[in-house]
Amino acid sequence: MYAMNIRHEREKNRRAASSEKGCAHQLHTKWWMISDDMPLEQQEGIIDGAAILAAGGTVAFPTETVYGLGADARDTKAVECIFTAKGRPSDNPLIVHIADLSQLEELVLPYSDTAARLMDQFWPGPLTIVLPVRPGAVSPRVTAGLDTVGVRMPGHDTALALIRASGCPVAAPSANHSGRPSPTRAEHVHEDLDGRIDAIVDGGATGVGVESTVVELIGSRVHVLRPGGITTAMLQEVASEVTIDPAVDPNGGMIKAKVPQSPASAQADEESRRTSLLNQNTSSAKARADLSHDKTLVSQDTAKHELQVNADQVNAPRSPGMKYTHYAPKGQLQIVQGTSEERVIDCIQRKLDEAKQRGETTGVLAFKEHAAQYRADVVASIGSVHALEEAASLLYDALRHFDEAGATYMLAEACSTEGIGLAVMNRMMKAAGHRVMWCE
């Protein structure tokens, strides 16, 4: 502990002497590899990374979901460096990561028994719980002016060791440049943020592959603000009632109601229309056809318009992932749904061929059962359609692969929204800017 305190003091002195006054701006970012050959608390990446965090710096680190870009949640200047590095507006709340429940008492006001049961069941793990923040406990930049804060305890030994050694609650969004696919490997972080952050702690590839599930508590009801690795079915084992926010995704999600709305009622009642759309997926072909008179595709312009309308209704996002288009590759991506797998495959190939004739570099995001049937410049398989946990872990890596290959026009097969499929479709829809092609 004495040696670690010396490191913390040295790091504070180094940063105080820096002309940049806190935010990293250097030729290259420090990069430490975590080894299996020695205890985590003795490794340089943990000791020095923790010292940087304690001194107000920024450190990217692995979690079980994606790599996070961390800073001391109590230090406004440090938190502002996160936004500077990511090139992201500071009007979206950040999640605070802790390593022990004793840290939680310092951050939040008393919480419900339901929240306590969720912590007991899913922490450490990919669940963020929005709780009433204790006044003055964290920087107002973390809460974006709200009276709540999202907190989670990551299920990753390296993350827990780093947070514990730093002695501070760590605010951490995904460690990527704003709008880019989230990083699931340290190489992704380096590609986006080299020279813009102080350090990277490399713990290898992440497991879950999509960001944590975010929930808020409304009485005894668990309300999902962002789908992730903890599914609604898992939440229902703990809570008597689970609902999903309509803002999750009007094309790739679902809420409690199960009966699709007709086009007439959709026009009469916007909220009912959004409810209906949330319940639609590739298995609800008839409802999809009722929602669109176009036999080939849903208008891209209409999809963009609907996205803007829905986004305008969310004045104050209550969690990350609710406001901006995220996770996007550099080229144009569309999601393809249809009445059958055969129709989807035929439609995708026809559109890819047309794009190729226009001079596009084409790509397709496909499940392994169908990948061999496509002709494209880049065919990215995200595992089996029957094992969507694999799709979640491979999705962001596949989107980055499109960028590496210079793909300009990409199509992606849709999947079921059951289980973790809800999170997969949520991220795919955001990556596509809600552009959906419907093939009948």
C-alpha cells in the first residue's frame, strides 16, 4: 500500500506539472498488458493505472461487456477529459463503476429492496441500476444534471482490481470515439483514442460484447432503459414486473404489450404505434406487412423521420444509449427483415449486386447458417442465429471489420428480439441509423 501511495503522489505531481492541465494530449498512450503469471494487484498496469485515475487521468480498461474509458467520478475536470477524448457532448449521463458495495453507500441515497435483490443476483455483472444520487457525491457532469446516477459493479477481475486500487468510483462510458462501434479489444481502443487518453489496460477480448443492461426502479417495477447482457427473462426471476422503455428501439425492441397495432390506430396514437413497432421482429411477418404498404422496403427517409420524432420526445436521457446514434460503421448500413429466411437472403443478394454495379464496396452481416450463400466484398459472420450470445460478443468487432475493409454499402440480417437478441437488435438498429429494409 505504501508503494502504491508513492505512485499516486508521483502521478499527481507529474500531472500538476503538465502544461495540458489534466487532459491527455501526447504522441502515444501508455499500454499495459495484463499477465496471468502474477496477482493482479502486483501488476504494473493495475498499480500505475490506478495512480493515473487517482490523480485525475483517463484510463481505458476491460470489463465483461466492452472496454470502458474511466476517470474519477468525483473529479469534474477528469470527467470532462472523457468527453474531450471521445469527442462527445457532455449532456448524456455516465455510468459509475464500483468494486465494493461499501462504495455504493457514499454515492447514493437509500434504495429499495428490489434494487438490493438485483444487486445480490447480478453483481458483479452486466447490470447498471439507476439510483437516487447522494448530493455532491459525484461530478454533475456524470449525472448530466439529473438527481439519479447509474451504478454497476463489473464482472471482470481486472476492472475490479483497477477500481479498488484507485480508491475512487470510476465513471466510464465505452472507450471509443463517439459514434464508432464500441471496443471489445484493446486494439480497438488504441485505434480510436491513441494519444487522446493517458493509458490502456489490456485484459484481452471482452466476453458479453454489448454494453450493460440499464434499469431504473419505479416502485417494485423494473424498467429497462437499455437492453444488454442481463435479459428481461433474467430480470423477471427477481422482480414481479419488468417493462421496457419505448425509447429502447422502435424497430428492434419490445415492451410489455404483445398485440401489434394496425396502421390506422398507429396514425391515431403515436405512442401505440411505437408500442406496436417495438413488438415486431422477424417472426411477426404479418404485422410487418400491415405496417408498410411498400412490398419491397420500408422507406429510409421514413425511418430517419421516425427516429427524429422519437428522439425529440426524449428531452433528458436517463441513461447512456438513449439519445444518440451509436455504434455505426463509416459506410451505410441497413437492416433487412422479411417474411422468410429465403426472401431475406434473396433480397440482400439482389441489393448487394445492385450496389456493386454502382461501384460500392459491399458487405453483409450474416449468421453462419447463411454466410456461405452471399457474394460480397466482405462477409462478416456473427455466429449462429440460434445462439445470439455469440452474436452479441462478435457484433462490434464485425462492424469494425467493415471499416478496415473500406465497405461503403452494407446489409445485415435481422434476428429475434428474444433474450439477448433484444440487445443485439438494439445495437444493430442504432448502427444502421434505424434504416430498415423489408422484403416480402
